[in-house]
Amino acid sequence: MTSGLALGLSAGAAMAQEAADPLDQVVVTASRIGSIGASAPTPTTVVGEVDLERRAAVNIAEVLNEVPSFRSTSTPTTNPFLAGYGQNYLDLRSLGITRTLVLIDGRRHVPTSDTGTVDLNLVPSILVSRMEVVTGGASAAWGSDAVAGVVNIRLKKNLQGLEGEVQYGESERGDDITRKIALAAGAGFAGGRGHILVGGEYNDGEGVGDQYTRAWGREERNSVGNTGWRTNGLPAIIYGQGVRFAGATNGGLITSGPLAGTAFAPGGAPFQFSGGQTFGVYMLGGRDNYGLSPGKGAMIKAPGERFAALSHVSFDVSEKLSLFVEGSYGKASYEPVGPVSRDLGNITVRNDNPYLPASIRNAMQANGLTSFSMGRQNEDLGHIRPLARNETARVVFGLNGKLGRWSWDAYYQYGKNDYHTEYRNNRIEANWRLAIDPVINPANGQIVCRSTLTNPGNGCVPLNLFGNGAPSPEAIRYVMGTMVADQRTEQQVAAVNVEGPAFATWAGDVVVAAGFEYRDESIGRVVDPLALARGYNVGNWQPIKGDYHLSEFYGEVSAPLARDLPLIKALDLNGAIRRTDYSTSGAVTTWKLGATLDVNDDLRFRVARSRDIRAPNLAEMFTTTASMIVGVVDPVTGGSVFATVLTQGNPTSLRPEKADTWTAGMVYRPSWLKGFSLSLDYFDIQIAGQIATLGGQLILDRCFAGAADLCALVERSPAGALLSVRNPQLNLNALYTSGVDIEASYRTPLSALYRPAPGNMTLRFMGTYLRELVTVDSGGRADRAGQYTNGASTPDWVWNGSLTYDLGPFSATVQGRYLSAGKLNNRMVPGTATGANLNDVKSTFYTNLTATYDIVSKASGRRVQIFGVVNNAFDVSPPFPFGVFDSGPYFDVVGRAYRVGMRFKY
């Protein structure tokens, strides 16, 4: 990527501003020294206002996540009903959302999550002028978290007039309905000494239902673990269609003893269950249980609504002193539908259960059974209904001025984020266990809970398990509840910066920048008493309380070394250093050294080396242990099981990650081909002491591979059954990645190619080749480049290209997005516990179409425009074997969808 290529700033005619000269463009995010932005050695890409308009973006994350160097790890489709559902976070280089620093006009934003990240839903896209993406380490310039890079969102602080947009969207299937309305205004006052900007937008989306709303979802794709792979001739992992639960039905299924295979129809009548080939808790095929896959009822895209507003007022006190105040407010809420509670053969039914059908009670007596095990998919209890409200307020007061040729600025910022979450219709496990054990009260002949016989005042309501719809409303109310958690994050920042020429050499001014920043962040979360006791079926958020503060100094220098020599039109050196002292983890130093060489007006080379850091965030340090029941494959047996995964913070021993980053590249803009620009950049990022949770499955796999330190996190019963996996935050050994970014654009009047042809053509291409993405720990080296597994997809090649044709008031764009073929598991070995019936994933290509027409377009800048967009025009489904839980950050689960609307500028 390159600071010499401004995406979206070279679009057509009345709809876009003309692009600045790519090699002379100032992109300050790559450096604290604004005057050297164009020649900064760190690669930078600019995503402009026109890109947002061309894609009819509902929010800025939609466009940024189409840049190949990003992976859309956390979006309304990749995380539809888990913690953080509906939110949009950025993930550069597939290194995780915590390693991408998000700035607003060069200033940090208050975190909107406990991990320190920023939800882009809370930024009004109508006020965004451009987004500068530094695709390399930038901690020396901007501080912690800039390991993968920085995204600096620039606002339209000089907007004059009124702008607005309204749009509507809907998928081919009639769902995924979205609405958006946005308005912004800017004006001067006090004779031009002051300026005010205000704007906001509202949008809502209805989301998309469960997997059965899509043809690929109705195939019931999933994987099963084959515990008998050593003897039955089948691989240990089988990817297939028609994967359903084997140990449960909606109305109940007996799973043990001579009555195993007896199921219960609505009304409680027994029938013989017709299952498929069984593998642990799953089966392949079979006549019964269609529609009973793990994703049944869980939405594949979270619904929600958001409102975001911002105002900025500036005033020139004098020619050398200005002041400003900025305030922003955002609120987003999401209410998806999650799965139901389910019991896969772990319900014990006794022979004195009064709800037992007579035929089953007689059969138990005939077989001398006192109890049997039963599984149940509890559709009649209702689906879990999560709710999340994310509300953020932020205010900034600042001054800036000049002292001769030097400039300075200072500001104070305060922000707070309130995050409220509920898991409604969440099963209360203690009440459930009491309610499903009913008996006849000998005193009055009534059906009561067994516990009520010894504790008459416990309020237990007996629950009938036999047949879908059998539980009474009173019993459902007794066993279901709402988990509630409220979290507040606060941030205070005070900073001062100076910049100016220190002295001059024959090659030009040596410019320096320096500054000081103090930051304080705190978090507090309270939860309801039942969650504190981990009494719900899912969720069970735990309290968190902690804070840290830091002070840091930085300095940067830009030194011209040569000018106008043979083969050296310009040679510049850039260096930066920052010293940061954390109250929790001590002091650390980051630095950067880079150089640019302009051979001539056509060709530039650049190289940079940096040491970057990411300090442990509030969640990583202070999160109390939280538990979740998840499905995993036990590598010891090869079987699919459900286990408790305990995620916990680490407040005492975590240290900052340290990353060493190399970037080297070139920018070529040939004078012989006007309008063409090409950049190539190599990146290499090596992180030591990576802070992360491995996840339950990876801990199990690495333990099985011989990592003894990770085996200490796995708990098994004396018989060897998997019970739980502790998943703490750790400083892991290493994480590193390398690859190449390619970016090219060509804009020309068609008459330059064929004289009679009218209009202008713009070609753009962005591509990222991922050479490696490696985690190294005591279990060995695992390279995820080119791997598509469990939603952590990291294809070798991702590229995004477009062709735009402009003719007067009309413009049309065809955009293509390509994902290369890959493997499900790079380390899969046939005939072992990692062996599978398939390991290849086909390449995927998506096509998007856009058309705009200016109803009104005047030289003054006034315009009224209508637009239409078709996303995934050929209705491409996720490739097999990907389903609802593992389509991950790249594959589209919605299908063909449309957006239409109107925008104006006045």
C-alpha cells in the first residue's frame, strides 16, 4: 500500500473531487510531521469519501473491510449473537482487532469495549472526509496498539453548506432490510474566524434469520468427529451435509438402555426415532431431526439500530491562536436471536416421573429400569434473546497555534462508554434441574418437584419433558431468566505536540516533532447475582474492575540527505522514538527508522524498520473468570463433545507485546502513462510475547501435540472424559506474518485510447498476498496462511478490483472481490486425529454493481443524485463445507442484495 495512491479520490466527474498528485499528496497519519506525509517511509492507503458513496455504505467499516489488508473479524455477520454482536471492529493483517489503532483526527477515541477497541458504528460516515490507513507498525508515532497499523478517520471540519443521504436496502430473499438517513451541515461565523460543523446519521437493519433461510444453510453443513477412526476406516473428521443432533429431538429422545431410540411426539406419544450414522453428539442423514442442526434458530446476521452524531466548533482568536471544542455521541443497540438450550443425553428421567407415558413406564418396569438418560432440544422453552446497548459520549477541548515557523497544539479529552447487555430467556440451571425431577406429592396427589417435598417453600414448578410443547407456561417462567451486565469504560487524555524546522542543511530543513501525552483508562462491570454464581445456561458475565494510567514522550525527525543528484532526486531519512511508562507493566521504548528515495519524478523507493508494542488492555488484565459451554473435538478420542471453557484475565504477569516490523516498497507513476500509479510493498511483522487466549479447541490440539504447559489447562475426569479447559490470557511465544501489498490505479479519458469514445475510465486494484501467518509456542509452529478453519479464515490471496465509467451525470462501477483457494487445516495428516474426508476449499469471487445519476449537478458544488447498488450480483454462496458458524470474515452469508437511495449537497 502506499501514501502515493489515494483510493476513492480519483473518481469521476461531478461526483468526486479530483485526485491530488499521488506523489505530492500529504498524508499526515504516516508521520507526526505533516510536511513530509507524502514522503513518509511507512506505507499508507487513503480510502475516500467517494468510496463510501460508491458502495452506499451503511457504515465506514463496510468499505474498510473490503481493503484486502483488513479481515472483517467482528461484524454483524461474523459475530451475530455472541458477546459484541452487531459491532464493527477493524482487524489489519489478521493480527486481531486489538492490534489496530483507531484515531479520530489524530486523537484516540474512548474504547467501546473492554478490549480497548472502537466500534465504527459510532462514527457518522457522512462526516468522514477520508480514512488514512497506515499498514505498518506506527507505535513510535502514535503509541500502543499500532502493531498492525493505524486507521485515522479524518472529518469534514471545513464543510460549507448542507449534505444529506437517504437509502433503503433489501436482500433477494426479502430480508436484511436496512434503512439509513444522514444529514450534515457546516458554516462559518464571526466574519470567517469561526466554523461550526454538525452532523449525524441513523440506520437500522432487520438482520437475517437462521441458516434455513438460505439454500446452503438448508444443506445443514457441519463437521463431525469420528471416534472410531482407528478401526472403522473413516477419517477422524468428516465434513458433510445433513449434520444434525443425534442425541436429542424437540420432544425428547431416550439415549440409554433398552429403550434407547424412543422419541416423543407432540402430546407425548412415543415413536421410534429414525436416525442416521451417529458420530458422538451428531449424526449424518437419517429420516428424523431435519432442521435440528446446531444453528437452528440462530440469526446469521444480527439486527440492530444505531445513531451517531458529532459537532465541531473552531474559532481563531488571532492569526496565531485557535481554539476548538468537539463533542460526539453514539448509541447502538442490537437484538438478535440465539440458539435454544439443549441437553444431549444428559437428562436423567426416573421411573416415578408422573409425566411418563404409560407405555414407557410399563417398559421400564418390564426391563427393571429405575431411570434412563434423555436428550432434548428445548424449542418450546424459546430461543435466547440477547440485547446489547452500546452508548458513547466524548468531548475534546483544544488549542493550536504558531510560533514563527513552529506549530503547536494541545488538547484534553474525556470520554465514557456504557455497555449494557442482557441474555433474555436464558435457562437458570439450578431451577431447571429441580423442575425436571417431578414426583407425585403423597399428601395430596398433586405433581410437584421432588425438592418441594423437603422444601415446600422453594417455589419450584414441575416441568413436563415429553413432547414438544409439553412444558407449561408457569414451568417455563420458572426455569428461564435474564442475565444482566452493565459496564462503563472511561478515558481521559491530555496531550501537547510541537512541530517545526530545527535547522537547515544544503538539502533542506531538518524538521522535528515532539510531544507528551497522559492517558488514564478505567473499567467497571457489575452483573446480576445469578450470573455472578454462573447460574445461567450461557453468558454468565463476571464483574471486572481495574484501571491503568500512562505517560509518554515522543520525538520524530525528518532529515533531507540529498537533493537533485544523479539518480537521486530526493533522499530523506525519518526517525521516531517514544518512551511510555505504564502503571501496570512498566516502561517500554518504541522506535522507527526509515528512508525514502525518489530516483526521479516517476519512481520512489522506501524502507522502514520499527519496534512497536501493544500493552495488555483492561479485559486482558482484569476479566474475572467466565464460563461458556462450547462444542469441541477431543483429539484424544476424535469425538465431538461439549466442554466448559473458562476465559480469564491475567492481572499480574502480562507484559506488553513487542513487535519488530520491516516494510520495503516502491511507488511508480510513469510519465509515459499519464494517470497510472503502481505500488508494491513487502511487510514483515514479528510479535514476541503475544497476548492472546488460544481458545479451547487450540489448547486441546496443542496439548495433544505435546505442549505440556498447555495440558495443565485441561481438566479431565479420572476416566479421561473432558470436563473443562482454562483459557487465560497469556504472553505466548511468537506471532508473525509477512506478505506483499499491491495497489494500482489508472484513470484516463477514453478518448486517449480511442478518440471518438466519450467519458472517463478508472481502473483500481488492491491485493494482498499473505506469505505466512504463524503462531509459535511450545507445541510447535502453526502457519494459518491459506487456511480456512473455524471462522479464522486467512486466504493466501485477497484482491479487490473495480472498473468505473463516467459519462456526464452518469457513473457505473463493477467491483470484483477474490478469495484464493486454500486448505481447511494446513497441518492435516491423513490417518491421524487430524485427518479429514476433505481439506480443499475452492476460490470465491464476488461481484458488486453500482450506478449513480446526477439529477442536479452545478459548478457551485450543488447536486442531487440517485444511486443503486447490487451486492453479490451472482448470488454466490459460501463454499462447501462452510455453514452458519464458520463462514467467517470473508464469505457472504446474505446473498444477492440491493440498495437504492438519494444524496444531495447544497
